[in-house]
Amino acid sequence: MQKRWAILVIVIVAVGLTAGGIFAYNAWGNDSNDKKAEKPEEIEEPKEAEDVTYEIEGDEIILSWGEKPTGGYAINIKEVKIENEVLMVSYSLRSPGEDEIVTQAITYPEDSAEIPGEFEEVQLKLLEHQKGPS
């Protein structure tokens, strides 16, 4: 009779330890279903020149980079010239670095420059896209 009780106690303890181990394993987020929680949040990579648009207002050209999720984005016109009736606008882009502290507000980076004369066509040229602090 004592042998049966001893076996029963051993079985109960074994089941308890196994169940406790499974509970602790899941409670600490080590379950394979929790891999999504461990994956770092994806950072939106800025798109290159296809996001840049322009607008002509009087004798100025305005380049806009569209809506951005935070501060730290910038567009800078580097050169504006006319060649063969083509307005050539060279510009650079800057995106915040991964660990850079930025404002948590939607921004709309843009820059403007004076147009030096008459033209028939506009051509935008991306010179560089810097990522991170300057």
C-alpha cells in the first residue's frame, strides 16, 4: 500500500513539475508563438527620387519629399541651372539614423530655389541620400 502511495506521489510531483515548467516557459515569452514580439519593429526605409515632386510658383521651384513619419528628414536643392531649355535641379536627401533622436511628428520636407531663366522641361537629379547624422 505504501508503495502505491509513493508511486502516486512521484507521478503527481512529476506532472506538477512538467506543468509548472511549461507554464514558466510560456510565461516568460519563450514560446515559439511569441517570436513576433521578439522581432524588432521594422523601420520604414525612405524611398528615393520617386517620392520627390516639384511645383513651380512664380520664379521659384519647390521640391517636396512627401509625408514623413518623424522629424530628421530633409531635402536640399544643391544646384539649379538651365541647359538646352531644360531646368536641371540637383538635390540631396537626408534621413534620420536608426538611433537618432527625432521629433515624433509627421513632417513634410521641402526646399525652394530661384529659377534662373526660361525653360521647357524640368529634370530632377538626386546627388546623394545621407542616412544618419551629418
